[in-house]
Amino acid sequence: MKSGKILLGIIAGTAAGTVLGILFAPEKGSNTRKKISKKGEDLLDNLKSKFEDFISTATKELADAKSEAEDLLDKGKEKAQEVKTEVKHEVEDVLNKGKEKAQELK
């Protein structure tokens, strides 16, 4: 987030510098207003482009994170099923051994 604030500061500083430079230039008011308007449009287009890039990158990273989380969840479910099966077999073995011992003792 810090880089976003820095970028916004740079854009604002550039805009302010441009406007001040145009305002102090020795030209007719109508020409100055046209230049200010043009620079404002250019800065807005640049800002829109950067924002769209940011949104695109954030969306991709979010999709990647979601995919990784789903993969981890699937692996966790698989591991839980493996452990459940192993425990079931161990319990069955213990029960069978218990039954065998009980038969021997009779």
C-alpha cells in the first residue's frame, strides 16, 4: 500500500507542477486553459491506465491465492481420508487380535 501512496504523491506533484508552469507561462488565457485541460486529461488517462493495471494484477493474484487454497484443502482432505483408513485398519487389527485371544482363552 505504501507504493500506492508514493505513486499518488508523484502524480499529484507532477500535476501541480504542470499547472503552475502553465499558469506562469506568458500566453493568452484561452491557450493556457486549453493546455491545463489537455494536461488534466492526459494525467487522468494515465491514472486510469495505472488503476486498471493494479486491478488486473490484484485480480490475478487473488485468483492464484484462491487456487492455492483450494489445492491445500484438497490435499488436506486426502490426507485426512488416508489417516482415517489407516486408523480403521489398525482398530480392526486390534479387534481381530482381541477376538483371537478371547478364543484362545476359552
